[in-house]
Amino acid sequence: MIRLEGVTVQVGNFSLEEVSLVVPAGGYGLIIGPTGSGKTTLLEAIAGHEPLRRGRIALRDEDVTTAAPETRRVGFVYQHYHLFPHLTVGENIGYGLRREAPDARAGRIRDLSETLGLVPLLSRSVRGLSGGEQQRIALARALAPRPNILLLDEPFAAVDPATRRVLRRELRALHEREGITTLQVTHDFEDAMRLGDVVAVLAEGRIAQSGTPDAVFRYPNSAFVAEFIGTGTVLRGTVERMQDREDPAARFAARFRSGSLSLEVVAEREGEAYAVIRPADLLLSRTEGHEPAPRNRFPAVIVRVERGSAVAQVHLDAGGTALVAAVMSSTAEELGLAPGVSVAVAIKATAIHLI
Amino acid sequence: MPLRTSPWALTLWLLAALLVLFVAGPLLRLLFQASPASLGTALSDPELVASIWLTILTATAATLLSVLLGVPLAYLLARVPFPGRRIVAGIVELPVVVPHPVAGIALLLFLGRQSPIGQGLATLGLEVVNRIPGIVAGMLFVSAPIVVSAAREAFRGVDPKLERVARTLGDTGSQAFRHVTLPLAGRGVVAGAVLAWARSVSEFGSIVILTYNPKVASILIYDRFTLFGLPAAVPAAVVLLLIALAVFALVQVLAPDRAEHR
């Protein structure tokens, strides 16, 4: 378990302020945030490299706030791997095992290099290896001494997307096999969705929001979080109540107006608000007929289509308002979605999240 | 830059060639002046041989002291942002701009019999002036900055995160230093030490004031030149030059190849 309570760290002009977070034993936590938000500093504080001005850190129910890094049993993988350039691949992996018996050491190196496909590289120098190879070595090196906690700093940032997918799968499998409590820093929300049990969004040294990935993803609590996690469309507008209710605390049907758009929503309060709409919740169709319209149906023109391997991001212009939709690439093909094409957009009222 | 015969390019090459000639010319002239026979004579001259041994031993002692005291300072300067770091870095660089006889006078005042420190050292049996420790002191004063700046640059070239990784893998601070930082910075530190050794061997200005006798090689050469003239000084000068050239070659081999480091 990783428990942070009011962790405050000052590094030069930058500070982490009152960071509190719990990653349960065996869990996988993710910290996401833009560059410069303090993600790496937070990991380094947990590893014991940066002293705390205030707050407490407990790892596995043991207070390590003032403990030396070498006593914390933490595995650390940096974004740029930081392999020891004067050692071979095998020596890098075995670095943390020097205090163990030679047999146990060799066995552990062999196990990990088999799991991570590093056996052919063991006697090689670490210079000139690919990013994916270096990443696996750094991971094996961190896991070798069987740490209680694994800290990963942007582990996939410097590898190509194909390698990233493979590494992500391997990491999840390793995490399940070794049952090690993990905290990963990323700026990629896809990592968070695929890997995380707990997600914390870090902004300027503070945690803007934390919770399960689904909760943070669906219900961002601020425009910063919504825009940062790239949920697609964030609209600024006003909420107007459509029906009167006695209970002011209850949710009510309302109308959200932003530019020329007027959408039916379920709201908790009136007035100025941001509406967050996930790309997958924008339903696109080419129907030009006048069949019974569902709620929140309006026309839009396609501005741009970004085709991924499975999902295409479709950028739309609805009477001056920019929207982003996601459809399966095959669907985009079938519908003939291309710049300049007119489509009908439908959004369920409950899919519009107001903050 | 491609070779072109414009007046500008010709000027560049001409000026550059003049300087190379000015440096290489006298050294080559000196080397050719000494015949193998005269070198043999020089090496059978007991006073010269003793002086060269004294020079090698004192330069080695000064270099070891420079490394022992200079490497920790270099590490602190490279890694720890302590208050007054720039001032300390400046103080250590000062000997580079102090004329060497001035350094000799300053050391004489600081370490001589009249000073409390000199008296303290004398009661410990470590008399400095006109003794071998005086030679080492002069050498240390001028060569320590070389070790400190070389080692500091070498430590700066090693990413501190490597040490942090080693710490999380169970190393204490000193283990991480010995197993990671020092091996990676080692070439730079050794190159600095070799240069410091060469600087010590060539030191004259401060030693001539602190300890004229026993004579190190540079003083012996000066002594022979003033007493017996040029021919008497040449064999000793050649021997010293050969030692310097050997050290120079060693530095070329040890100099860290910047391109290899990220």
C-alpha cells in the first residue's frame, strides 16, 4: 500500500502542495498531469530522494517519511531508463541483487529476462539498444530485488505506439503476477484507463481530482481535468431549469445553451457551467430523412477525420461550435465520413456531464 | 570548412601555422639538440637523477593530496547546491590567476616559521620552508585547481538520477558513489590527476621561493643554466621534456570522449 498524507515538497521554485493519495495493496495507481505538474517530483519524494517539508508517507503500513531511499524497498523506473552505461544488461538487472547468494542472483536474473524476452541481450552492453529493450531492462532491474512498491515515471513515453501497446500488456501481466503495488506517472489517459485502479490528476503541484479512472473520466470535477484528460468536447455555457421541483438538492432536467447549441441535460445547479462530452457519446449518422428525432439531435459538418488503427476521431463544426466524436474506423469508412460531409449528431442527455 | 584559396582563408591558415610553428619549433629544437650520448651522460649524473626522482615523488604526493582533498570538493560543487557554492568554486580557481612567485611568497607567509600554522607544523616535525613538504605545498597550490575542475566536470557529466536508481536498488550514498558515479566519472578524474601531476612537475615559481634545496628538476635546470650556461642545462631539460611528453600522451588516451556521453 502507498499512503500519502499532505505531502509537501519544495524543489527549487517548484512545490508539491498537500498531496494525499492512497493506492491499496497490490493496486495500480496512476498520476496523470501535464509536463511540469510535479509528477516526477512526487515519485522521487516517495522513493526518498526529495525531503518532505510537511506530510507523511507510509509504504506497506510503515511510516517511511524520513527513511533513507535504500531502506524503502522501492523499485524505480525513470522515463529515460537510466541504465548504468558501464555495466552489461545482465549486470544492470542484477545490480540490486549483489547482496544475495550468486545462485539466487543468477536465478532471479534468468527468470526476469525470460519473462521480458531479454535472454539474448544479457552479456551485451546497454549502449545502442532500442527504447523498448532499454525499457524492459530498466523494469527487470527495478523488479529484481522484489521491491514492495514499483514507481514508474512515464514508462511508455519514449517508445513507439506499437511497443507501447506490448509493454502496457506486459506490465499489466507482470503486475498481476508479482502482485506489487504500483504507482505510474503518465500524461496519457489511455494508460490510466487500461492500467489503473486509482487515478490522480496532478495540476501545478496539487491533486486536482482522484478516484477510479471511470469516475475521473466520466465526472471530471473541473474544466482543467476535463480538458487535460482529453475527454473530447468541453463547452462553456449556461444551464436553465426546465421544470420546477420542490427538492432543490435533487437533479433536474435542464437546457444547456452554448453558442448556437441548445442541449437537454440533467443538471444539479443553474447558471454558468462547462459541459463535458466524451467522443464516444456523440452518435453520428448520415440519415437525411425526417424520422422522429431523438433528443439532442442536430446537424454538423465534418472538419477533419483523424483515423487511428481502431478508432477514428471526427472533428465537427455544429453551427460554429467545435465538437469531437469517436467512431470505429470501420464505421467511419462505411458512413463515408470525410471533411465537408454533413452528418446528424445525437447525444443522450445523460451523457452530457456538467461541471 | 572546405579548403578554399580566398585571401581570408589564406590569412586564417597562415596565422594558425605561425602559432603551431612557434610552439612546436622550440620543443623540436631542444629534442634534436640532445644526442643519445648526452642523454646517457645526463642519466648517469647522480645529482640530476636524484633531482628527477625527487620531482616524481613530490609531484606524486601533491597529486594524491589534490585527489584526496579535491575530489570530495568537486563532487560537492557538482551536486550539492550549498550556499556560497560560487564563492567556494571561485576560491579554488584563484591559483590559476596568481603569479607563481606570488603564490610562493603567500605560502611562505602562511606556512613559514613566523606563522602559527608553520610553528604548529614544525612541532609536528613537518617543517615546510627549505624542506621537501615545501615543494609539495607549492605543487599542491598550483595543481589542486586542475583536479577540482576536471573532477567537477566529470561528475557533472554523470546524471544524478543514476545514483538515485542505485539508491532505490539498495545502495547507500557511498556505495552508489563508488559503484556508479566514480566508475563513470573516473576517466575524467584520472585525466585531471595526470594533468595536475604534469603541472606539479613543471612548477618552478613557487618552489624556488619555498624550497630551493633540495632541488627539483626545474630548479636544477635553472641552477645549471645560471652557473654553467646553456650546454649544462640542455640534457636535464630534455629529460624533463620527455617526461612531459609521455604524460601528455597519457592524457590524450585518458581524456573522456565527450561524444560517447549522452
